[in-house]
Amino acid sequence: MLTGLYFGSFNPIHIGHLAVANYMLEFTDLDEIWFVVSPQTPLKKKHSLLNDQFRLKMVKLAMSQDPRFSVSDVEFEMPKPSYTSDTLTHLSKHHPDRQFVLVMGADGLSTFPGWKKFEFIQDKYTRYVYPRFEDDIETYKEQKNIKFVQAPKMEISSSFIRDGIKSGKDIRHFLPSKVYDFIQTKGFYL
């Protein structure tokens, strides 16, 4: 079973995340996608993130509309901040029947050499990389275990969503409807 792991803080999850995951399932050899909700990554300040359980709830609400996707909170029980290498090791140990692939945006390639045990990830796991904005991928084409996927560019981000909500914009069509309703009910990102 070839399982794509789509890591993120999902603060909040939006239609761009779902479109990329859908593309990966339909146009690559992946059998399934797991959205791995990260409570805290080394690259983001904890205070800028909505509560872990609320972000997890939003991802579950988004997944309830498409049974092909799964949600993982594996990093909730692991030391903080979360390191991809540790999570990959943990998941591989507990799911020997699956071959894990890292799904990531091209914008992550420039910081990848700074990730904990990046050589381990590069040696043991294939990275399926989708385009983001104007990233120059030519620099990275020679890296080991990397597959560039020509998914449509999604110029939408969680920060765009948060900023839109804060400034009173109607952003309902950028979010799964259940996620939008949850955000509105709770008054998040105001």
C-alpha cells in the first residue's frame, strides 16, 4: 500500500489542500493520503496556531466529505516540536504493511536541508513534490528520491484565509463548507 503523508499545521485546512491531495490520488500511483496534523513544527511559532484539537477537528470535518482521505494525529503524542524524520520512523515501525511517501510543496525544498535528519528522509522516503507559486525546481531535480508532480498551482494559503477572515472578507468558497461553518460558529481568526 503506497501511502502519501501530507503534513501540515492546517491552520485552517482549505480547498487548496484538498485539491492537491485529490490530484495526488488521481494522477500518481498513491493508493491513499493521510493528512498528518502537526501540533507544532520547528518552523512555526506555537502562539500563531489555533488550538491543536480545533485544527484536528477542522481536518476531520474536511475529510468527512471525502472517504478517500484519512486523518492522523500521531504527532499529538510525540515530543514537540514535531520532526518529520521522527514521525516517519514511528509510522514505518507501526505500519510495516505500508510504503510511505512524503507529499510536499516545492516551497519546502529550500528549507529541506535544514530539516532534522534530512539525509535519512532523502535516502529512505520518496518525496512527491507539487508546484507552489514561482519556486525554481530546476535546482532540486538531481536530488535523490524526489518526484515532481505537475499538479495545478494553488495560489491559496492558510495565511490568506486567516487574513481574509480577519479583514471581514467572505471566504466561504475557499474552505470546505463544514470547515467554514465551524470557523464561523467559533469565531476563529477574527
